[in-house]
Amino acid sequence: MTTQSSKINKKGMVTIPYKIREKFDLHEGTEVAFVVEEGSIVLVPILPIEKLRKFLPTAEEMMKTAEENRKLELKLEQRD
């Protein structure tokens, strides 16, 4: 997990640190949502699907993960 901090100014504004803006390709005008989750505030960019795709695993990566999980499940079932 990456942690960086910023201060809220008197207008209630916060600057998102450069490295985070760069990682998530956030630019002026990007819409964001504030989600309250278990006592935390989560800032979620509202991005077009084209930009979201780069954060999602490929079909091959998902298949590999599913196969690894199934092998692990089989090992755990054999222990019982």
C-alpha cells in the first residue's frame, strides 16, 4: 500500500500528490467520487472504460489466477 499525505486548505481542497496522479493518469477535470467505507474515505476516479482497462488483468492473467486457485483448492481438499 502506498501512503502519501496532503493538507486540507481553508476552502476544503486537497492536492492529490503527483506520484498518485501520475500512476492513475489523473488530470485537471477528472471527476472523482468520495466513498465512505468502514470509517475511511476512499477517493475513486470516475474514468472512461478505456482508461480503466489498463488497471484490469488480461483474460490470460485471470485464467492463470483461476488455475492457480483451483490447484490450491484441490490441495486443501486432499488434506481433509
